[in-house]
Amino acid sequence: MLIFTILISTGKTDCPHYAKAELLADRLQRSLPNFRIQKISILPHEWKEWLEATCKRNGWKHEQSPMVWRELVDHGGKGILLGDFSDFLEHCQVFPHVSAISLHLLDLEGNMEELQWLRMETEDLALRLLHQVTIHTDLEQAFREADVILLLDEGWSEDRDGENEEEMKKTTVKGISDRYREYGQLIDTMANKDVKVIVSGESFVNLRCSLLLDHAHSIDSHQFVTVATQLENEAKAIIAMKLKVRTSDITNIIVWGNISGSFYIDLQRAKVFNYGGAIKGPAFFSQPAKSILQGRKWLETDFQDLVRCQRAAVTSKTCRAAAMTVANGMLAVLKAWNGICSPDEVFSMGVLCPGYYNLPDGIVLSIPVTFTDGRWSVLCDVTVGDELKERLQLSASELRQEKELGSENCTMVIK
């Protein structure tokens, strides 16, 4: 085990080299197994004396901040001086594949030709961190030692001759339930125990995540989420068009409920930047979205309907699924999950939420969360009034019905 110790030379914030060294060490600690860091703060007036004593004790020569060394725990003995930040950065080049990615593509329908094209297209990107792309039609191999699993839509909504809408829904939910029970059991036995599982798409998203949780008993429920980022961004686009700002100028929109069913877009924490109204300010100045969008009736009716129709409109115009927005949503969540976001940034995700907002156990609903140190936590600083509680109970009831529909006449057994 290697320990890189970063010594803080000044105890102040005016040492940019220390800050860079600290960020680099934190990144290595997140990426490497059996690796940790220790940081020692030295006050400015104590630095010179401490540096001389430490160098004399270890037989080193060093003059500037920061000072970095490593210790081999198993071997004992004195540490090995690496030097300042530039030396530390050069030494870190011995880990060129810290974050190399092996991508497993899975399609149980056996469409190998499409997967081959996707593999070739991915390899043609020439991504520095991409190690290899492999194609799988076998579940066990696809999930083996997985660190991240992304589950997309699987064509559940095809028309079937002779089936009415209710029969088709029942058949679809039954197929999803059988498939995702198997996924959950295989993830439980084959994937790494700290695997991150993201469920996305347009069909029964919350149900699919709930089924995984029901059958992956040995994995922390915090490791399973569904993505509502696409709905968030669609809502941002509609508001941005109405207010004549950029989509990125809208932040902190909340999606409650069943992502692919009955959901509610909540603007209680939403902010608008760069709005050209009577009140203006610098780039960091924002205003509450609800104070600008004063038409409550529009927000509760037309706006909600527009968000529901936005995705269908894009799909019908382009004759294909909104793949870019789905990918962008998953990427945003993955970045946040790996510590690349502000702790104040709000995400809407479908998670298992027992005890939150008086919701029933065993139900996956979209709620607001924030990320800190690579782990999400429920945002409690929100107002959940009676009307919103009713909406959430409606979503929970809808999801319970879906689970019951999928469990009817279920005879599949996984050995």
C-alpha cells in the first residue's frame, strides 16, 4: 500500500501549488485501490523550523512548499521524497491507466451486427481512457466484475397483433419483471459490491430499478438510481424559451414521482441567471424562477403538459429516440457520483426512499438529492405540502400496481 503525504506549507489559501497537489492526490485516492493520503498543516511561522527538522531527520534536501513523499507501509523504513508539486505530477505518470474503461455492450436480442457497428463507432472516438470494447449476449459475462452498469430501454413497447392496450401493458410489464429479476440476481452475484447502477429510458424506469433492488440483496440500495435529468433539462428548455435565456441559465428544477409515469415538475428551488428583466446583476446573480413566472395556473397545467410532450415531439420530428439527451443525463449523474459537481447542485433521481415524505417502503420515486464525496443524500430543505404529498402517493400507488401486474402468474426461477 502506498501513502502519499501532502504537507501543507503555509496553512493559508495563497499557495496554488499546494491546492493543485491536494486535488491530484484526492483524484488518485478515488481511483486507486489500497491508496490513501495524509495531509499535515503547518502554520507559516512554523514552516521553516519544521521543514529543517523533517529534512534532517530523513536526510532530505527541500526548500519550497509543498513537500510530498511516499511511504511503503509493508516495507517500513523512512519515506521517499518526491519533491514539490511538479515532481509529484511527474511521478503520477506511472499510473497511465488509473481510470481506463473496459466497455461491455449487451443485447439479449442477439443483434450482433448493430453491436459491432456500435463497438466500431466507439473505438473510432479514440478516447484516451477507453481500454477495450467487448460485445456480449451472455448476461453473466456482461455483468462480471462490473463497476458501472447502465440499463437503457429495451424495445418493450412494440405493437402486438390482436392485443388491446391493457393486454399489451400486462405482457410488457410481465416481460420487464422477468428480465429485471434476472438482472438483479446476476448483478448481486457477478458485479463488484460497490457497483453503480443507473436505469434510464422512457419505459417503466422506476419499476425496473425497483425490481433490481428487490433481487440484489447484498448491494447497498444507494448504488441503484434512475435518471430524471432528461425531464429536468426538457423543463429547463421550455422555461428558457419563455424567458428568452439559455437553457443552462435555469438551475435546480425538481422532478417528483414516477419518471416514466405520473410525475410533477417543481420550481420551488429553481433559479434563473442572466434574465433581462427590471432587476439585473452580475453573472453570478440569480432570481427565483417562480417570482418571474408569475402565472401559477400555467405552471400547474400547461407547463406540466408541455414537459410531458417535449420528448415525444423530438422523437416524432427526428424519427428516433432522444439518445443525446439520455446520454447527457446519465453523464451528469456519473460525474456527480464521482465527485465532479458542486455540493449545492440539486439532482432529481429515482431512488429507494423508505421513511422520506411518508412514502411506503419498497417504492422507487424521483426525489431531489445532492452529492457529497461521491455519495448522494436526500435534500430535506424542501417544502412538501399536502398537494405534493397527494401527487407522490398517486405515483407510489401507480408503481405498486405495476409491480403487482408484473408478479401475476410469475413462475420464473433463477438457479
